[in-house]
Amino acid sequence: MITLEHVSFRYSSGYLALHEIDLSIQGGDFVAIMGENGAGKTTLAKHLNGLLKPSQGRVLVDGEDTRKVSVAHLARKVGLVFQNPDHLLFSETVKDEVAFGLKNFGFSPEVVEKQVGRTLEALGLAEYADKSPFLLSGGERKRVALASILASEPDYLILDEPTIGQDYQQKERLRNFILQLYSQGKAVVMITHDVEFVAESNPKVILLSKGQIVGKGSADSVLSRDEMVNRASLVKPQMSRLFGELTKYGLPRDVVDVHRARILLEDKLGEVKAPVAQNP
Amino acid sequence: MSRAREIIVAKNLGFNYAGAKKPAIQGVNLSISEDEFILLTGPSGCGKTSLCRCLNGLIPNFYQGEWTGELMVDGLDVTTQPTSELSRRVGYVFQNPENQLFALTVEKDIAFGPENLGFSRDEIRERVDVAMKITGTSALKELAPYELSGGQQQRVALAGVLAMKPSVIVLDEPTSFLDPHTAEEVMRAADDLRRELGLTIVVVEHRLDLVARYAERIVVMDGGKIVADGNLGQVLDEQFDMLEGLGVGVPRVSLLWSMLRRDGLVSGKVPTHVEDAASALSGMMSD
Ligand SMILES: Nc1ncnc2c1ncn2[C@@H]1O[C@H](COP(=O)(O)OP(=O)(O)OP(=O)(O)O)[C@@H](O)[C@H]1O
Ligand SMILES: Nc1ncnc2c1ncn2[C@@H]1O[C@H](COP(=O)(O)OP(=O)(O)O)[C@@H](O)[C@H]1O
Ligand SMILES: [Mg+2]
Ligand SMILES: [Mg+2]
């Protein structure tokens, strides 16, 4: 479990980026952190793996205070994929990049090879194995950065804007990968501005605004409430905007996912259609 | 009505990065008029960024490789013009904003372009102020780029481009770093510039819903080629399955409609906007 107790953080410039955050994340959790540009999401993410230490309060990773253990020690448990993929990439080939962490953690060459192959496959990167990460497109680089952290299967995965540069199919892959991880008991925390991705993935949502947690709940409850969405500078998912217009026909308001929308409308339109068909 | 001037004309354009197995773009024919708002989309790695790099001369001036075909931008042949000429006409907000910021403060960064063009102090002041206002970065002006969040960097990069007053603005996946509300504002600001100053806007984006309100035209690429080009609503309606198959992030209302249409529950054109879908469905349910 990762626990944040009354965490506040001030950058050396004096800027207070986090204010009294209380939060806990455990195996099997799938959490999305959302909020406006500058809300403090990346700052929060860097606290989860000890890259930043709280100015006040404390962060415990499996009971260990992040101020008392090294980042290298925490890296085995907590994998953080940066918002900007270029912060992570430095190897000559994609394969080496993804193998780097695994080798560092002392896995045997057989395990390294197996994990690298598996991860590249899962993220649709197999064809780039021998290419330089720097010659890839932005979306491809982002996936290499993801792969290099995912390969060592940390217990806690922190993904800062994982859908950047990804087309819809890549997002589907990513969603399946995440699903597989948390159903295996890993914790996945993703920071994202992609409301439609959240609407279709159904994580627990935490809204951060101006360094404070201002809302928590399921994706459909949080993303269909105007006051919450506005406060965190989000925009409601399309399904929620659509169903907001359809409540007078007895349809629920809190629909954010297109597949649920389809089922509800199939029932509703089926009802409407049946009498019409009988009444030429 | 007189037809607007063509500002970008590509004829059979292709580029193969040195050492790459296949060309990043090939056989691209494209003609874009002044004051168009274009959405450029397609699967990850299909060549969108490479095409944009051609527009401001980064390709072929800074990237090694094999160039084929012709490209004219604002009347200039990209292969023979110095990049300094092109970069004042084509403002490019990179996919990764951090690579674009290098001055000590936000304000200096935004002023950098106009200073290089040799404008008067007053003119520079004015341009920087306007650009900061449009992008909501005034409050950040004393900060260093590394002190900014990802989205704040993206806005500053855009401000720097606006201060150059280019005739074409290329935004390469701008919304991936922006919060949804700001993304909406940036798109609206781009559209205002288009209407007021006649700028041409090219936005690369995977999520069509974010741009659909502004972009009348969509250009879809796959494997380095253009596979669809036309009115956004029409392409969505007529080539929906192709777009979905490519992994284009079609608006969720369009997807919903196409699924219901397949079920035989609705008929007619695939809607692009929530309001269109809402009124069509309301109409059916209140019968
Ligand atoms: N190194 C730094 N020094 C001083 N202030 C900083 C630093 N890094 C970030 N900040 C400030 O802290 C605040 C939170 O930044 P953070 O990067 O956590 O935001 P974010 O929620 O991740 O935003 P985005 O969605 O734009 O990525 C911002 O106001 C930013 O300007
Ligand atoms: N500098 C480069 N050198 C070699 N190949 C590159 C370079 N940049 C991109 N590519 C390759 O060119 C293709 C198109 O990339 P890009 O234009 O960035 O795609 P998109 O922007 O559509 O995601 C990809 O296969 C990518 O790996
Ligand atoms: Mg961030
Ligand atoms: Mg790109």
C-alpha cells in the first residue's frame, strides 16, 4: 500500500504545489487523477516513487517512509512513466531501452529476453525492437517509455498521461494491458486529461485542483456532475452530455461510457419501435 | 465569392528518412487554402508529424533523407528556401512542447521570435502581450520553462508561435498536454485567428470530438499516404467503418449512432456533434 498522510509540497521557488493530500493506493486499485494544467498531478506522481519528498506530512510505500529509503530501492516497487517520454529514453535500440531496467534489477538474461518480447508485443512495438527510440514518432516513443517500466512489472504503476500520442487502437491495447495488471493485483494510477479514455475504462477518479483533492468517486458519478467537472477544468464526456439531454425520456443521467449508452438506448428505442411497427 | 488563395500545395510529395526501410510519407497531393481549418489524423506513426515537418522546412533542411515531389508554402518552394523564411510564415507547435522552450523566462521565450525578426521594442511588447493574453500565460511570465507543468509549457510554446504572426499555424497533437477546458479554449483561439486574420490552421489530433466544432475539413493518413480528404461530417458519415478500422478516435456520439444503425434502430447520417444526436434521438422518443 502507498499512503500519503497530510502531504504538502513547496517547490524551492516558494510555490505551494500540493496542500494537505490524504490518499491511499493498494493492490488491485485502478485510479485516474484528473485536474487542470498546473493542478499538481505530476508533482503528486513524483511523490509516489520518492522522486520528490513532502515538505510536510509523509508518504509510506509498503510501510517505508520515502524520506528514509532510496529512489532506487523504491523503483523496484513503484514504476513511474513520465509525462514526457524523452525524460526516460537513452538507449540505442528500443529492445535495449526496455531491457535496461530489468538488467538493472538483476534479472537473468532469459527472463529479460522473455519480458522484453512480451511487453513489446503487448504494446505493438515488436517491429521497432532494433530501431533507435529517437527515430520513432511521438506516440511510438511514449509507448517505448511505457514498455520500459511495464516490463519489470512493478507492484505500483504510475502513468503520467499514458494516452499521449496514441490513436484509438493503441488506447484499446493500453486499456487491456492495464486491466490485466490490476486484475493480477497490481495498482495502476494514471494521470490523464483524456476524459473519453477514463469514461471507457471506469477507474476510480480523483480530482485535483490547485494542489488539493476536490472530488472522488466512480468515473460515471464524477464525470457527469457539472460542478465537479468545471472545478477541475474538464469537459464532460460526450455520452454524459448526450444523456443530460435525454433524462425526460426516463433515461439515467450518469452515463459516460458508449457501450452502456448503447444498451440503454437499444432497450428504449426497441420499446418505442415496437408499437410503431404494429401500427402502420 | 472569390476563392481564397492556395497557401499550401503538395504534389506527389514523399520523404524517406535516411536509413528508414519505408518512406514516412509518399505520394501526398494536398491543396490547402488560406483561412482553412484542417484536422490531420491517422494512426500513430502514419506520417502526420513528418508531413508537418515539411510544411515549415524542417524536412528537408534538418532531417537527412530522400525527398520526392514538390511543396509550395505561401508561394515559396520549401526545398530552396532558408528555414528562417519558412519559420516566420509557418508557426509550428511541436508535439512535445518542452523541446521548444529555451529562454530563461516565459516572457523572454515568447519575445524571442519577434526579437529575431528585428521589430521595435513597442511592437515586440504588443505582440508578446497579445500572445500571452490569448493563451492565458500572463501570470506565468516571470517563471522559467522548467518550472512549468506540461500543459503550461504547451501554452507558452503556442504563445511564442502566435507572437510571430505567421500565416499558417501547425499544432501537432496540442491537446495531449492540455486540460480539456484549455484545449477547447486553444482550439477556439486558433479559430478566432483564422476568422479575424485569415490564418490557416492545421491541427494534428487523434480525438475528433475535440476539433470537430472548428475543423470543416479532415485529412486522414495511413502508411504515409492520404486515404481520405474532405468535409469532416461527410467523411465521418460515408467512411465511418474505414476510420474506425484505422483506429481514428471518432466522436463517441458518431460511434454510438453507427452501432445503433447497425442494430437497425436508427437511420440517417452519422452525427458529429452531441446536439445533433440529442435532437435526433429526442425526436424519435417523443413520437
Ligand atoms: N520545478 C518547479 N519549480 C517551481 N514550480 C514548479 C516546478 N514544477 C512545477 N511547478 C509548479 O507547480 C504546479 C504544479 O505542477 P505539476 O507539474 O504538478 O502540474 P500538473 O497537474 O501535472 O499539470 P499538467 O496537466 O499541465 O501536466 C504548477 O503551477 C507549476 O508551475
Ligand atoms: N527522425 C526520424 N528518422 C527516421 N524515422 C523517423 C523519424 N521520425 C519519424 N520517423 C518514422 O516515420 C514514420 C512516421 O512518423 P511520424 O511522422 O512522426 O508519425 P505520426 O506523427 O503520424 O505519429 C514512423 O514510422 C516513424 O518511426
Ligand atoms: Mg503534468
Ligand atoms: Mg506525431
